[in-house]
Amino acid sequence: MDLVQTLGQYVPAVWTQTTAEIDAEIREELEFHLDMRTEENIRAGMAPALARRDAQERFGDFESSHRACRKITLGPRLALRRLQTALLALLIGVVVYQAVVLARVQQANQSQIESLKNTIDQLQAAQVSPSNERAPVPSWHWDPGLPTESLTSTLVPTVPEDWGTAPGVLDRPWCDWQALDEPPGEH
């Protein structure tokens, strides 16, 4: 089943017909009314030519009637097409706006990345001498084998054995920072 048939099940036929089909249908309907009036005139005793002329005079301007019927039939369709065009223009505007914003964000991110690279290069170039290293920071541990009454006296500061010999963070290249999350010995 194609889209036109699917739409035809849910919407009036006017929405699935082409404009040319609608124009032909309107002309056919108007011609039918003229023919019916002509036949009535002939049954009333008029000559066929006179009957047709009388039917046309009573009917009025055929083209203006056609335009009026076309406007009534196609009015909502044309309005929806205009709405669709406006919404499409709005959508295109939003997409262009988002593209401009994305380009600016990418440019700002690139600028920040360059700034961070420069800072890292400067820090790596300014090798920290051993005399400037900070003193080890003690960590506290608790021996669970001791009684809980002496809890405050059992907290003993400890310093990792390789504290002074472990390479500094700045000695590693910036792309190797993920290795900092790995346990020692797995590099």
C-alpha cells in the first residue's frame, strides 16, 4: 500500500488529489449543473441553443464560479502548504543557528585545548628540582587488632615506601595520565 492510499483512508480525498484533478472535478461538477439546467429548459419547451444560453445566464460567470469553488476546496490545503513552508524555514534557521553555535563551541574548545597543552609543556619544561619537592603527606591507618578504647592512640601516620622515589606526575607525558589510575607494577 503506498502513501497516497494510506492517507486516503484517514483524510478526505481532497488532500490526496492533485490540483489538476481537483480543477477537473470542479469543472465537471459545474458543467453537470449547466447541463441539468439546459435539460430542464429543453423539457420546458425551449430550443436547445436557447436552453443552453438561458442556463448560462442563470448560472452566471462560469470562470468566477470555478475560481470560487477552487478557493473553497483548496483553501485549507494552500494554508497548510504555507504553514509547512514557514515551519521548514524555521527548521532550517534552527539548524543553521545550531551549526554556528557548534562551530563557536568547537573553536572555544580548541582554544582551551591549545592553552592546556601550552601550560603542560611549560610545566614539563620547568622540571621541579628535588629540593623543591614537597614533604611526604602522611596517611593514617588503624590497626584492627588493638582495643577500641585506645582508638585515638592507634592511629599511626604512615608514608608509602616508594614515596620519595616514585616519578612525579609532571615527569610523565600528558597522554600517559591514564597510567596514574593503574595500580603500581602494571605499566
